Amino acid sequence: MTEPIRILLAEDCRFAVRVFRRHLRDWDRPYTLTVATDGEAACDIVAAADPPPDIALLDLKMPKYSGIEVLRRIRNSVRLADLPCIVLTTSDSPFDKAECDALCADAYLLKGASGESIIAAIEQSLTPQDSMRGPARH
């Protein structure tokens, strides 16, 4: 049997969490979902988890630490630098996207993206590839 994919969703909006859960219902892979309602909790969860999540989905506009700060901390951690991270946000700001690209986010999706798009981004991010993530490249 395939091990469930461990997903961390960092999202402070309960409605957005419900929508994300609804999208995952159509996925044909087993998964577990952990929700962090602010950036500090997301950092605590990934730091304490052994093993860490298989993938993190980050909202940009969260209390305590922004999604960009969470992504920065993940990328600066030797243990977590290769953790696939997808940004799922309402921000279509070119500045936010450029900052996430500089931090090697695996995908940048606007909230309202289809469930198929989100699942496809997760699948692509989980596919082994020549990683461009991590502190060694910065």
C-alpha cells in the first residue's frame, strides 16, 4: 500500500481550508492534511515533524509570519530546503510572485484555481527532479 502524502496547508481562512479539502476529495492518492492557521505555527510544524511533510502549501497573507517568511525559513533550513512548496494566494502582485520565484517556490497559484490545477501542481512538485531549491544555490 502506498504511504499517504503528508500535506501541510498554511492558511488562516477557514473557508479557504474547506475549499482546499473539497479539491483534494477528487485526488486519487491517499493523503493526510495538517493545517496551520498562521505562519509561526507552520514553521513550528515543519521544524518538529519527523519526517517533515512531503509538501507545503502556503498562503502569503497570514498572521505572525507571512507565507514568504515561512518559505524563506524553509529554504534556509538544511533539513527542509528541498521541501516542495506551493504558494496559494489571492495576490497577483508581480513583486510577490518574483519574491516567491527567488525563493524557489515550486508553483504560484491564485486562489480560485481549479481543483485540477492544484492537484496537478502538487503532483508535479512531488515528482523527483533536479532540484533548484535550498541554500546551496543562493
